[in-house]
Amino acid sequence: MDCPSESATTAEGRFRINANGKLLDVWLLVRCVSCARTSKLSVYERTPVGSFDPAELDGYHANDPELVASTLLDPLLARRNRFTLDWTEAWRLDAPSAGLGEKWPVQVEVVFEDPVPVRPERLIAQGLGLSRNEVRRRIKCDIPLRRTTSAGFTFTVMAGD
């Protein structure tokens, strides 16, 4: 019987490759957070060897960490294998507190160490201790604040009333 938990980790990030004639199956091995059982996420099934980019195929054989990360973050892989990534507490905004004599407006640059999807509005509200209404009123940004992003961005904090 399979574990009902939908939480998994890549552990050390290993691919498993199976050859059947000139066709390959590629799986990403993941470990259940709840029961520690290993499962396979299907990356490719019965795919002709000639259709693989040689560098990508080498990455599967070498268990390339960047390839593991990009594979795990692929939304099509998640949909096909019926899983979702849990990003709870996977991010924080390290922002200095504004001093009383600080000049307004203040420009803040957000840089992601990992491509964690987050709504800028939520990140800014929690990181600066503002309400979401206050974020909408005081924050000027070139990207939509309510749309999820995993790329760095810059925003400007305007003076409060």
C-alpha cells in the first residue's frame, strides 16, 4: 500500500535510467517525507535515444544537481506525476528595518537563491511587517504584485502617511 502523504524530497537527487533496445525510460527518485519510502517520478517513458540532447543525457547519467532541480520544478512533470511542491516557509525577505531618519522612498532589490515561487505582495507584506492593503498603497513595482514570480525584482517603498 502506498503512503497517502503527498510530501516528498529528492534526497540526494538521483535519476534512474532504463534502456529497452533503443528506447529509454528516465525517472527521478524521490523520498517520502512521512514514511521515508522511495518513489519514482516519470521524466521520460519509452523515448528514442536519438531524441535526447547528448548533454542532457550525460546530466541524467551524472545526476547533475541543476538538472535535478530544473526537472523537479517543471510544472508538466508535476502534472503528469500528480504532485505539488510545498513551498511553506521556503522563503523570507531579509530587509533592514527603516530608521527614523531614513529618507523616503527606499528602493529594495529582491534576489532569489533558489527559484521559489512566491507572490511579491505576500513576500513584501511579511518581510516588511505591512498589511497587504498597505503594500498595495505604498509599494511601487514594475512587476504585478499579485502574480507569482520566482525571478528577482526591485520595488520601491514610499513614505507612510
